[in-house]
Amino acid sequence: MTEVALRSALAASTDSARYWQDPDGEDVLAATEPVRRELRRVAEHIARSPHAQWWTTALAETNQWAIASRDDDSPDTFEPGLQNY
């Protein structure tokens, strides 16, 4: 497990996340017990990696970003204290 491989996998997972939609075929397959058992083994390996240790560090409260897609005439929807770009 390399840092680049871990960050790439995390980015791919985040990019394909669709929490607001029904599970697709891959989600349904991943939820089956045989696949979950193997994914758990992989997750435990990743969690022990020194490249994943930053996941449990304190939140960088002053360095948060939000990106919103909105129409030109929509009001800003950013939260106070966030970097607005």
C-alpha cells in the first residue's frame, strides 16, 4: 500500500459516491456477506497503514473548503468561516 495508491483509491471512491441514489449493482454486490468479509480484510489492512493515520487526526477547522454549483442569480450558500471561492 503506497500513499499514492491510497489517495487515488480514496479519490475514486469519493468521486463515485452517490449517497442520494438507490444502490447500483456494484453496491448490492459489495453488500453481500462474502464480499463484505473480504472488504473488511482490506479495510483493516488499510487502517493499519501509516498512510491512513491522518484520517484520525484533529479536524483542520480553519482550512475547510466548500464548492457549490449554482445558477448565476442564486444567493451564496457557503457557511461562515469557510474559504469562499
